[in-house]
Amino acid sequence: MKILVTGGAGYIGSHTAVELLKAGYEITIVDNLSNSSIDVIDSIKEITNKDFNFYELDVKDEDKLNEVFVKENIEAVIHFAAFKAVGESVEKPLKYYENNLENTISLLKVMQKNNIKKIIFSSSACVYGDPEELPIKETAKLTTTNPYGATKHMIERILKDVYKAETDLSVIILRYFNPIGSDSSYKIGENPKGIPNNLMPFIVRVANREIDHLNIFGDDYDTKDGTGVRDYIHVTDLAIGHIKALEKANKDIGIFVYNLGTGTGYSVLEMVKTFEKVNNVKVPYEITKRRDGDIAACYADPSLAKEELGWVATKTLEDMCYDSYQYIINRK
Ligand code: NAD
Ligand code: UDP
């Protein structure tokens, strides 16, 4: 089966591409490399020893995208391509609405034109805003606190409307929690340009002495030790979740929403301590004030994905911390 992976040169897309190829799927990747590099495509081929076609294009470009669908005989789509930086989305909302919404609409139009019925979409736990109940179920109220999250919420809504009008589709919305870690080859991983916003890439740079300390954004939350709690999930577990979702899309028509998280929340301090222990390094930190827009705690109830997809996360926090650091060390 031939799968189009949009944004497949990115962090989660590249890991999913590896798992798809390992599972025997054929793939085509399209990516405009706005937040990734061409080397990743070679690394995916190297890791899997398999070949595939890559097209450097913007998913918003319907004509070029249509050519890819026709030429490659695409049968299903996994749609990762998006901008994802929460802070930047607050400063440049139009950039986010334009890219994330327009590229999805173009993609859906081209799918329609080519009679393609299966799509898996990368949503995010940020559609839950500041959750009223923990762990979070898929049925929780949706509310967003920044333009990035709003794009995810809006695209979910678009997908629901498109499904209502075209009821023979299989649409799977995956709400990711906090992906970290790297493929065990350490040839692909998360390597953001500039100063990282997210916790794990920041910790890794501090451990690697590229930044002198970590600022912990607040220790006065109503959590186990006062620091923020999140559901960190190994990116390979997350990638395998897409294989399970594809199996579901091949079996059932409908629109389905799943949380992909471990179900366990860890605090910032627990992350720092585990990282230090597993990697035998120091991560100096200072407690600073809360980050604007942050929430105290967010973790999934992943039981629906277990029940309906047969998917559970298997990697431990130790695995995640070890693999995140190994990728950076091996990159040097
Ligand atoms: P990433 O930035 O590493 O990958 C996204 C890829 O899409 C990049 O390679 C980028 O060049 C490409 N891209 C962006 N806009 C494009 C366009 N218009 N046309 C073609 N290519 C385009 O991000 P990621 O962490 O791999 O995230 C993948 C998806 O998962 C995104 O939709 C993101 O919003 C979502 N997500 C990520 C996280 C996370 O913490 N990483 C959490 C929840 C959801
Ligand atoms: N965090 C932190 N210092 C940093 C980056 C993040 O203390 O430099 C905290 C943040 O306040 C949150 C947790 O780490 O409690 C995870 O933050 P991240 O941005 O990775 O994920 P998100 O908040 O988007 O779920």
C-alpha cells in the first residue's frame, strides 16, 4: 500500500516513515523543508535500507501535489506538515493560520480529486486547553489558548465537516501528547534550529554544555513538586501509533479520534533528575517565573487507543531520556 507522508522530513514524520517502511508499506514524502533538512530523507533510507521518492514542495501548491498523487498512485495520507511553535504562533498568527489551514484544505481537495479516502491527521493535546479533568479523555471539552492550538482545533472541525459530506471516508485524528526521544539508530531525532522552546531539546543542550542552565518555569503549580506535569511519549511509540491507525483506516469507515500518550505525567524536576541519572550528566537549573499561557498538568487517558487500535506506549521515561541525548551526542 502506498502512503503519502506530508511533512515526512520533520521529527515525527521521519520516525513514522521509518516505521512504515519497516512494516512493509511503500511511501512518498512531500515536505517544503521549512523546518527540516534534506539529510533526513537520506537517513530514513539508510536506516531502513529502502528507497522511496521525495518531493520538495509546499502542500499548499495544489497543482504540484496533484502531480504527486497521480504519479505515485497514492492510496492513503498521513498529514504531518504544519508549523508547530506555540510562542511564534502568538506573535505571527496569520503565518500559522495560513500554513496549517491552507495546506490542509489543499490536501483535502487534491485527495477528493483523486478519490483518496483515508487520512490520518496530526492533532495535539493542546486542543484540550487547560483540562478540567485528568487524565484527559477524547470526549473532554475542546478549548485552545493560542493560534497554533486553534489551527489544530479548526482542522479537526474541517475534517468532521468533510466526513459529514463524504461518509465513505476513513479519517483518524491523533492527539499527540509530548513526543521526545529518537530512533534507536540515532540517525534521526529532534534538533530544533535556534534556542529550543520545548523542555527536552532544552535539557539536551544544557547537558551538552551548549546552554549553561535550564530555566524551570515555576515551582508553585498544584502538582506533585510544584513544577509542570506532562505526558512525555517516545517518538517511536508515537510513530507505531500511526501504523495502528492506518490498520484501523483500512478496516473501518468513519471518523475516529485517539489520544496518543502514555497515561503517566512527569514533572519538570522528575525529567531533569531522570535525565541526569540515565545519562550520568549534570543539568544545572534555576527556578524562574511561570511561562505565559502554561498549564499545571496535562496527561492522557490512552485507553481508547488501546481498545480500538491495540496500541500502547512501551518505552519508559529512562528510554526517552537516554535516546534524546544519544541522538545529540551521535550527531556531533
Ligand atoms: P516538524 O516541524 O519537525 O515537522 C513538520 C514538517 O512539515 C517539517 O519538516 C516542515 O518542513 C514541514 N512543513 C511545514 N509546513 C509545510 C508545508 N506547507 N508544506 C510542506 N511541508 C511543510 O514537526 P513535528 O514535531 O514532526 O510535528 C509533526 C506534526 O505533529 C505537526 O502537525 C505538529 O503540529 C504535530 N504535533 C507535534 C507535537 C510535538 O511536540 N512535536 C505535538 C503535537 C502535535
Ligand atoms: N519547561 C521549562 N523550561 C523550559 C521549557 C519547558 O520549565 O525551558 C516546562 C514547561 O513549563 C512545561 C514543561 O516543561 O511545564 C513542558 O514544556 P514544553 O514546552 O516541552 O511542552 P508543553 O508545555 O507545550 O506541553
